[in-house]
Amino acid sequence: MATERTFSILKPDATRRNITGAVNALIEGAGLRIVGQRRIQMTKAQAEKFYEVHKERPFYGELVEFMTSGPVVVQVLQGENAVAKYREVMGATNPAQAAEGTIRKQFAESVGENTVHGSDSQENAKLEIAQFFQDSDLTA
Ligand code: PCG
């Protein structure tokens, strides 16, 4: 298994409740290293671009509105099998279906306000990382 990187967002429900440290503890506890991290206010244009694949979904407007409703923490996580490992640590998109011990089981409030985002493939991880970080921002 190779060391790889994935892209993560701690969403506005996490910054609002001041639980970013608690979420990071679960990330680091799973063996993932936070090699880049920045707290930002996403613009509407950034959120629309980031979630462009969901443009036709009925929840797209709500999703963009939520992601710009407060600060987020954008992160790059590195480790063995990081994409799959982070998806396991996050738990199912819908917190009602998330397994015990996962971030979403512990913290997520609903399918929309579900605390974290993680890339779904290595290819998307590269594209998503490039939207928010330069190579020189990342150091293991
Ligand atoms: P994420 O960030 O991994 O990628 C797409 C997001 O769409 C997903 O997490 C969910 O938060 C969000 N999402 C999926 N289904 C719904 C829904 O039915 N309503 C809302 N508001 N958001 C949804």
C-alpha cells in the first residue's frame, strides 16, 4: 500500500460548535497526518465550483449555502491508503447510517450538516487539493 494524500473539509457545523480539535484528534488517532491545514471562509464561487458534480441535484443550492454559512477548515491528509482510510474514519454520509466510532456518528447533525468532507478517489483528491493548496503549502 502506498502513501497517498486526500482532501478534507471540516464543515461550518464543526467550526460553529468549536469541535475542529476533537475531529482532528480522530483523524490523527487513525494514523492520518495533517500535512496542510487552513481555516477559510469559502466564497459562493468556490463552493459552487467545488460541488459542481452535484449541480443538478435538488440539494445543490442548500449545500452551497451551508458551505458558505461560516468558516471551514480545508486540509490535506497523508498516510497509507489515505483516501479509503479517511472515508472509513468519516463514516457514512448520512449520520443515521454511520458506524460507531466514526466522525459522523459522533458529531454529524444531518445528511447536509455532516461535519466533514473527504475525497472519494485518488483522482478527485488531486483535483480537490489543487483547488485550495499549492505543493509548497504541504509539508509532512
Ligand atoms: P460531501 O461534502 O462529502 O459531498 C456532497 C455533499 O452533499 C455530502 O457531503 C452531503 O453533505 C451533501 N448531501 C448529500 N445529500 C444531501 C441532501 O439530501 N441534502 C443536503 N442538504 N445535502 C446533501
